[in-house]
Amino acid sequence: MKIELLSPKEAQVLPKKHEAKGLFVTATGTDMGKTYVTALLVRALRQAGYSAGYYKAALSGAQSVEQSDAGYVDRIAGIGQEKELLLSYWYKNAVSPHLAARWEENPARLEKILRDYRAVCSRYEYVTVEGSGGIVCPIRWDEEKHLLLEEIVKAMGLGAVVVADAGLGTINAAVLTVEYLRSRRIPVRGVILNRYSGGEMQEDNLRMIEALSGVPVIALVADGDWQLNCPAETLKALYE
């Protein structure tokens, strides 16, 4: 099957004159705590007095927006954002978005995603865009069009933060994710280690991720944390 390339109109980056600043949050895989960390990130900005909002292009495995990842971030971060501005596509089937879209006959369209993202940007100064699963995630894959998550990120012109588990195996997963993002010309702003409990192995994981990727570990998140142990000014700089 031939992959249909994005049209120039679809692939356009948001105008640089746009006042809002965005940041994309991805993870080394599914169930790394990406939504939890995203909520803490937006919460930290809002508690510091910044105008911070949230957006997600597509999610699956939710019976309603309120019960979805987007609804969770909205509640925990205390945004109070209109649910129609939180995300563009949500699917009930708990499979990859491209497959759920096919089953539910509701394929994602890049033009709608960019339009919805602009709507959030018109409301908030700092917009955190959460990915679906890891960075290699097909959002749409049918006979008419192929759309990968990375294409959405590039069309938005965003840099990325990678959420990784602090435990065994994270060096490989984190460094590969960083290198994949770089190969797609998506700037990587930092890594956040989730489920951090300390100890020699996890401390070494931190050092080795920084040494091998050249990307700083900007925050460590322990189970049950409700605050991100990173200054708000440092977080704000990730969006520049």
C-alpha cells in the first residue's frame, strides 16, 4: 500500500507569531505513567500562576472524556477546561488509536487536530500536548491515509519531554526514544523518570541516560507524588 503524503496545507507548522507555547509529552512505552506525569507538569505551572492548558489528539480505551486520560489531567491539574477542548478523538476500544478508529469508523484528520490545538492555544499561554503510548504510534492507518503521531508533533512545531520508568531496562528504552525523536527532527527538552525510589541502580540509570543521550533528566517522580520536584521556571523554559 502506498503511503499518502501530507499535503502542504496539512503539514504546515503553526505560525511563529502565535503567542501560546507548546510542549509534547511522550513516553518510552505504554503504562509508563505519562498521563500522571503530565498532570503534575500542568499542575505545577498552574500553581505557579501560569496560564496552562492541555490537549491530546487521540486516545483509546475510555468510555467517556471524563473517564479518559484527558479528564484525569483536567481534574488533577485543576484546569477546568471544556471537555471539547481537551482532545479531538476518543475511542472506546482499548487498542491502538489507528485500530480503534477503524473499528469505530471515525478516522483522525490532521486538519481537525491542528484546528483543535489552535483553539486550546487561543485560551492558554502554555499548552501541554500528551501523546498516545510511545512516540511510534499510528493514529490513522487505512486505505485513504497513514498518519503517525510524530507527524502531528512536527506539524505543531513542538519540542518533547520523554517520560521513562526509573527501573531496570530504562537506559535502553530512554536512549532509543530520544534518538528516534532526533531522527525525526523533534527537539528533546528533557527526560522525566517516573516511579523513582532511589538506590544505586536508579541513580546510575539517571547518570547513564544523561551521558548516552546528552539530554538532562529534569525531574524524578516517586509513587504517590503530588508535586513535581522541579522549579516552575525550569518547567516554563521547556516550552520556549
